[in-house]
Amino acid sequence: MHLFSGDEEGYTLKRSIKGQGGPHQRLLEIDIKHGPSHDLLKGNGPYAALLRAAVEGKILSVIGGPNCRSRSVLRHRPVPGQPDAPRPIRCWDGGEFGAPWITSKEEAMLREDDVLMWRMLFLFMVAEYTRRAQMKVDPVHLVLEQPASPKSYEPEAVPFWDTKEWKGIRDEFKLNEVTFNQGNLGGLAPKPTTLGTTFDLCMEDYERPLQRDQEVKSSKQLERWAPGLMDAVGAATVKEVFKQTPQLKALTFEEHVAFGHVPYRRDCAVCQRASQQNFPHRKVKHPQAGVLALDTCGPLFPASDVGGWKCRYFLGGRRRVRRSSSSRGFTG
């Protein structure tokens, strides 16, 4: 099951599993955005049913990224001119789950974030302990996503990965910590991320260009996992949970565009239009001095130039000049 799965639009984990030939119908997606019946905070909500499923040994994997707003490193960076900007509400030495100075509103937000985190972990723990009691061979898998630890540059921040509670769970269930940058996996922006997981993942296999065609105006745009992260978790799920060999199927036009058109596909109209249609530019056999040769390149991923303009093309030039009388030929 995929908790906190987000909207059904875009490139979801279910679409990734389907694109790799896995039984996507067996993936249960839970998120409050799907309606009030998906509220994991309610006592009579889906959490009770999921806990019952864990006790009965019906849960094979628990995947999700609980809300990290209360642990964001940005809370430790004051915003000039905005005294009411979000401030740190966690601290070390006893305040890992609520600093002494927090308000009642901040305390409610902390409690909500921590309850969602621990309910996800409890579902995994109950399912795994049930598996051990039933002496099943295959383990229950876990993928917990949270921001990477910023202790090297922001030691006052309190990431979940540095708490004694996480370290105890990691050691108990022999979990891996996989750290990477979602910007290298086709994300909208650089986003250092860590997974606590039972999977043995190699994120370098799923790297793809950063999506530079979209400007990030809010942290809400970064909630959805990068496409490469979806594919890495989807492939591991197909292989380790469903016991199948991932087999990539043809992508839709929108997905191929999101992936940067790499590698080239014959069934993609954009790839066909962008293929070589002219003779290659060859070096002139007998160049003349004082001639400026120009050529264009593009379209490329939009990026800001030195003047701040968004550009997708560039113009390159070369001019040949005559050397001094003591040398021969021309130089460019």
C-alpha cells in the first residue's frame, strides 16, 4: 500500500508499476486528497481497517512519505521582513517531538505530523511481526521517505533520521538508508532525500534531466516524488513484492516529454521531428580570413542566462584571423 500518495493526476506510483508490467490493481493508495474516507487521523477511519489487515498478514509492503513540514530546514532560516514566517518548533535535548516554546496551534500541527508518521511505521511493524509469528519467508517491505539530514550545514534542525527512535527501528528491522537528490531523478528542483527501506536500491540507474521547464513557486509543487524515484520504488515493488521481472511498456506522450526524450523513440512524434533532417555541418576545406561563421543550437531545456532571460537556444560563432608573418596559416 502507498500512504500519502497524493493526487491521482500526474506520474503516480501506480502508473509506474503499471508501466513496468506489474499488477497495479493490487496497490492500495491512501491520501486525504481522495476524500474524508482516507483520513488516517480519524479513529473510525481507514487506520483501524489497515491495522486489522496487518494483523491478518494481508499487507506485503508499506510505502509513503509522511508530512515533513514541521521538520523542514527552512524553518531555521529567517525570512527578512516576515517576522511571522514559520519558525523552528523542534529542538534537541528533549524537544524532538515539540519544543518548549511552541504555541497550541503549532502543537496541534506537530501532533498531526507525528501521528501520521508513527501510524505508518506501526502498520509496517505489526505486519512484519505477524509475518515472523507465521514463519513466512518473504519479509514485509518498507519505504519511508523524508528529507535528508541537514546536520552537516544546519545542526539545529531535527530530522527524523537522527533521532534515537528511528535508529532503534532501523537496527531492529535491519533497514537501509538511501540518500540521493530528487533533482537528479527528473524532479522540479534539487531536493536532498533519504529513504528508510528494506529494498536495495541503486538510484543512479534512474537518473534523468532536471525538469527546467517548470518554475517552482511553492513547496507544494515538490510534494510529488520525482519520476525517477517513482520508477525505482515501482521496479523494486514489482520485483520483490510481486515476484515479477519489471518489463517497461510504451510510455504515453506526456510521460515521454516529462522524461526528457531520452532515449530516442521511433514511436514518439517529437523525437521524429527533432531527428537529423539536414546535412551535417562540415569544416570548410579552404577557409578565408575575416569570415565570421555562425550556427544555432536548440531547443534545449529552458534556463536563465546571465541577464536572467529564459532561453532555449544559443548562437555560436567563430571568426578566422590571419596570423603574424612569422607563422603560417590561419587561426580561429
